[in-house]
Amino acid sequence: MFKKKECVAMLLAGGQGSRLTVLTTKTAKPAVTFGGKYRIIDFPLSNCANSGIDTVGVLTQYQPLVLNEYIGTGLPWDLDRNYGGVKILPPYQGKKGADWYKGTANAIYQNLQFIERYDPDDVLILSGDHIYRMNYAAMLDFHKASNAACTIAVIDVPIKEASRFGILTTDDAGKIIRFTEKPKNPDSTKASMGIYIFNREALSKYLIADAENPKSANDFGKNIIPAMLAAGEHMMAYTFEGYWKDVGTIESLWEANMDLLGEEPALQLGDKSWKILSRHENAPPQIIGPQGVVENASITEGCAIYGTVRNSVLGENVRVMEGAVVEDSVIMGECVIGEGAVVQYAIIDREVEVRAAARVGKPRAEAKGIAVIGEGTVVEAGAVVADGAILPE
Amino acid sequence: MRAAGLIFSNIHDASIPELTTRRTMASIPFGGRYRLIDFALSNMVNSGITKVGVITHYNYQSLLDHIGNGKDWDLARRNGGIKILPPFITAYDNAVAGKLYSTRLEALMGVMNFIDHCTEEALVLSDCDVICNVDLSRALAEHERNDADITLITATVDTAEQELDAKAQVPTFDEQGRLIDIDVYSGQTGRVEICSDILIVRRTYLQRVLAEAITHGRTSFYRDIVYRNLGRDRFFVTRYDGFFARVNSIESYFGCSMRLLDHDSRVNLFYRRNQPIYTKVRNSAPTRYLPGASVKNSLIADGCVIEGTVENSILFRGVHVGKGTVIKNSILMQDTYTGDHVRLGCVITDKDVVIKNDRELCGHETLPFYISKGQTV
């Protein structure tokens, strides 16, 4: 029994995220831990759940094990539904052969069948690399009201940073006139957030045409959007205001984590009107020991702090032993920071053990860069990991 | 040995009226993020039990709310899973003549239907006033080896850590663990072995004694079944020697909670290998410690915002500690809000309590100051 869905979301989660170095060796970027108890993909999934979009296809390709396991039936996001819900869509073998997803547009093209099952009017395309809270329902209303073939979410960026983004030039009414990928001399500050709502017929039409073009890179930004603009389709920019951060690099991932700290954090996850949902570990409450010192930190379940934690974000079941110091760092979960060990200006992935008296990184003021330690690594007792080093190499 | 579970959610409600006026014993919050029933449920689930009946009596809305469909304990099952057993009363035909049950035996009579539909050979019966992490599969294996009708699980209590009252039952047994007698606690000090009120019963035996009890109008499980058949039926005890606490008053609730601040007790209760304690997921954000916060020796759940000082205390989910506020030796339940420059010592706040700026409240370990749900001070 099939019912029509107003809008189906397609979440592109197949990217490798190679700029995150060792953090994505075993894990796809969307499954990288963020803010202690979340994964990056929790943000678009929670936004869908909170916006009333109950059908989400998640396109996976690179290292999908952790991601698949994490999404499971979709229950944590209330997306375990009898009809719709969250569905993992890996590349598959068809009658005419098998293919990897060659680009973002190709991934959607290969799953047009999935979209058609729900007979939606519109299709929302999302990516799994950003931290933000956004009401997609408001964007959908805007899209419907303007009767556009495609609406692209944009955010105002400082003009000097505009050349890092895909920049949209619009008229006063918000109609898109021009799209330039990473322009040298930007004429607008409206950066594309990589969030698109397409009218379903228009999407099918352009994806099919794109697939037939052997020279195409099969990418939304490079091919589909320019093709639609060239054909004179009615395309609108939807301006989003609020916190939005790409966490595609080590530095930006660190910064976004630090945005959770301070008196008035830039990113407040405690807001109950727009909860970020996640799959939970079942861990006891955190314990701060008799000698524990915790200042300006975000700490979650199962942590045991017997040492000192400052300006840091800790994931579940992290143990900071007596005399250990953690400063200006992100520790993702299930880690042990041994007695007397010092961790400064670092990102430490899951299940890492920093043994007694080891040193990772340098004080932030003196460090050349962020030290990064990949999943499951052991830093031996007394060892020194230089500032800006990446382990394992 | 296959077993099903039965949990009595209300049986000791009267002992902590403060916390049970609006909830069952089973749904009393404990240890930062748990409810008392979580321990009974987790013990069962960790030993492979997949069918659990929860006997309710009154005030069980908060319990239903907590349990939901049982998914958080992996008890949302097509076969078995968690079954709430509300009071069974019909106008014309019932065992206890139109009244709600008042004893354990009457409660069991009311759920005969559930018991008759079980195919498991054993039933594990558990109360909700005990906090422990028992490996029931070992106890079940012993129950099977002894070919027992009833196996009582005993726990050792150090009277220096926890006071016992006359409700505690002290069993005596021979070298084989065969039960000889059960006495009421009579003031012994040091380490005393008492009945935990977790017991294993052979299902067919339970069905037989319940049928008999109905015909003879019996009312007490211990008096009419255990004592009456001592020496004749096969009753055994098996010992549990991990963390054990029994909550029987607001003072003991305070004491049991504070024992969690002791490292060994906490590890013994929460970190037993392959025996996690499960509870309902609430999706709180991680706890934020602001610049200027100072926290020592405290157990803190997620979703808290801490700007002040917290020492030797337990904070449940979503608690706010204001600037300049000092909280010592206190238990603040879910969503308690304390303003700035508040001072609390030996205070228990129930859910959703608001304490405004500059208030000072102080109880004592032997008489903690309790503030009921939703109050504003």
C-alpha cells in the first residue's frame, strides 16, 4: 500500500571527507563524532524529523559500516516508519551493469526509482557535512509559494570568504541569475549551502539528460544547476539565517566543537524546541572525582573526570585519570587519558588510549597546528606526540 | 533454564510517601538518570529474560511513561517483551472480592492469567525497592541444579553503611543452601545476610500454590506459602555479593544515593561486564560546565548547565545551577532549576523544582530536606 509523500529527502552521505585525514579512515564523514554525543549526520536527520519530513534516503558509498549501524532502523530520529522512514541506499547492480556513484547527481539519478515510489511533488537534497539547525518545512513553503523548479538555500558570508563557496547572484526578488563555483571576484555574498529543493519532474528531467552526457562530472554544483540556469528555469535562493558550519576540515571541526562552549555558546544544543536527536550509548551519568577540575567544558554520559578538563568537548565514556590535563581539545568517545598525561590542542578519535605521562600537542598559543589521533590508536606511556602531528601517519 | 520475569511496581510504596504520592516505587528517580525499576528490568534482560510482566496498582502513569514500548530495555518484542499488568478487577468474578490487591500473594493471584500463559519453567519475581546488579543466569542455573521450588536470592548488608529495619528478613540455611528458616531482623550489626526480595519460583509450583491459596483464602506469600511449606518443599537460597541497597525511607533513599559517589560501589553497580543498567533515552545535550564552575565528587547526568559550585551531590538530567550557587550533599532531580547565589545542603528536590535567587536551604544527612515535585521556593 503506497501513499503519496509531499516531499522526500535525499541525503548524500557517500563522501570520503579526505581532508579529515585519519578521522575518516574507518568511518564515512557523516558518521564522524561531533559535540560529544552526536554524529555529523544527526543534524540533517534531526532537521528532517523536526521539519516533518519522514522519508529520507541516505546515499552511502565510502566506508558505510559505522554509518549503517548508526542509522539502523532510524528509531532515534523517529524515522522508523511503516511507510517511508529512513532508508540506506548503497550503489547496486542493475540489469545493465553496476556502477559506483560517480557524483552527487549520479547518486540521485541511480535512485530515481526510490523517489518515484513515494510520488513526491518535491525532492530535498541534503549533504552530511554541515552542522546547523534548519527548518526545511519553511524552505519548502517558500519553494512552493515561488513556484520554482529549484530552490537553493543560501547563507550570507563575508565578502572576503566568498571565493571559497559556490556563489549565487540573484535579483531583488531572490530569483537566481548566476551561479559561480568559487569565484575569484565574487559579485554576491550569497553562498550555496548545498541544500536544494527540486520540483520532482524538473529533477528527473535534468538528471536523465545529465546521465546521457558522457562529458558531465555528474555533480549538482558543476552540472545540474548550471544546466538548469542555462535553460532558463525559474530558480530561487532561500536565505537561511543562523548557525551553519562546514566541518570538512580538521580546523573547522575543532572550531565547531568549540562553538559549544562559553557563557553564550554560538551553537546551543540544549534548545528543546529543536532537539538534535542521536543514537544513545547506555552509559551511567558522568562522575567528577574528588580531585577533578572541570572548567568551560561539554561532557557527556559515562565520563569519569579525576584530572583536569578545560575548554574541551568530551564524548561518552572518556576517562581522564588523576593528574591528567585535557585542554582546548575534542575527545570523541571511549578514550582513556592516563595518569599525568597532557593533551593540548588536539582532536582524539574514538577508542584511543593516551597512556600515563604521555604528551599530545602543545598549548594552543604555541602550537603549530591541531594534533590528530585516529581511532583505536595507543599513545604509549611517556610518549610525545608533536603539535600538529597526525597519528597514525 | 528459561525464565519469565514478574515485577511488583507498588509493593513498598508506603515506605516512602514523599516520593510515591504521585508515582509508583518503580518509577522513583535514582542515580542521576535511572528509575528504580531499571535495576530489576536490567537484571532480567541481562540474564536473557525476554518476557517481563509489570504488576501495577495505582499511580502508574509515570511508570507507563518511563517504560513506553520497552524498546530501551530491548523488550519491544513480537513474542513476549514487556507486559504491563494493571489491576484485574471484575464486578462478579475475582479472587480478591472486588478490592485492589494489598499483598504480594493477592497481586500474584491477580496475574494468574499471565502466569498461566507462560511456557517458561521458572519465574523471577522482583520488587522495586532494591538497587543491585545481579547475574540472574547464575542463580537460575543453581535453581535448576537444586531442582528447587523456590530460590531466594540473598544479599549482604553492612549495617555501618545501611540501616536495617524490622521489614528485613534474615534467612538461615544449611551447607547445601537449603533454607531452614527466615527470621525478622532483630538488631544484629556488622555484615548481615538478608533476603533481597528477588526470588525464583518454579512456574508449576507457583501455579499450584496460588490455586491452593485462592481456595483457602490465604493472603501472605511468606507466611502462607514459604513458612507453611518450609522443610517440606524444596526451598534454597543463593547469594549475591555485589552492590546492594534497599530504599525504605527518604533517609535511606538519600543514603543509598550517596553511596554511588563511592568509586567502588559505583563501579560495582554500573560497570559489571556484560551487565549494563538500561534506562529510557531522553536525548539531552551533553552537560555544559561554564567558566567559573567548580564541581567535585559528584554524579551528573546529561543536559545540565552548571555555572556554580557542586560538591558531593547527584544531579539528574536538565538541572541548572546558577552563578555563585553552592550545592553540597544534595540530590537534585530532573529539571530542577536553581537561580544565582543559592545555597543548598542535604536537600532533595523532586522533578521541576525551582529555587529562586539567594535562597538558602539546609537539611541533615539523617533528615534530608525534601522539596516536592514542581514546587517553587
